[in-house]
Amino acid sequence: MVDFDNPHLAAGTPLAGEYPAGLILWSAGSWQISAPAGGFGTFHLVARGAPTLASFRFVTPQVLLHIDAFNPGAEAAKVRLQCDGGGAEFQATLPAGRVQRLYGREGICRRRPSMR
């Protein structure tokens, strides 16, 4: 499990490169750490700006089983998770103002996930 409380980075810190070391490589400019807010009681990630695509990849082979997502907007939002190399693709509609756990059938991804 990856969380953003331990090891802890300050809220507002943009992610780029490996974090946690040896586990995930974050695409520069896409993600930042956020303080507990909205539907999350712990530190978590937010997309920076209004990206239509944000990606990360595992440094070594891993399986992405699920992601907890929060839609802070006033309307439902569509999210699509997919993997490089034609792996699994998962789509969901996130209700406004709610946290939802997104699952794939046999894990969402084993390679490089991206989120739209």
C-alpha cells in the first residue's frame, strides 16, 4: 500500500521522480501532495492544474489493485485508468463530493498507469 503520510512530504510539494524511493516514478508537473481535505482524512495526491492526462509508473513490476478517488466538483466526473502496452483499461464515473474506490477485475494495471 502506498500512502502519503509516511514518509511525509509537505502539502503542496510537487512530485517528480521516485517517491517513495524505489517504488513509483511520477511524471513531472502532474501531481502534488495535498493536506487532508474533502473526502480524505490523510495526506493524498491531487492533480496539478487541470490536466487531461497524469501518469506514473512502477519502478519494478507491481500490481495496481485499486485507487481511492475524490471528485471535489459539483457534477459527476469521468475517470479512465489505463496501462501502457495495451494492458487493462478501467473507466468509472465519480459522483460529485464523494470518495470512491476504483477496482479493476484482476488489478487495474501491472505496468505504467495513466489517469484521464
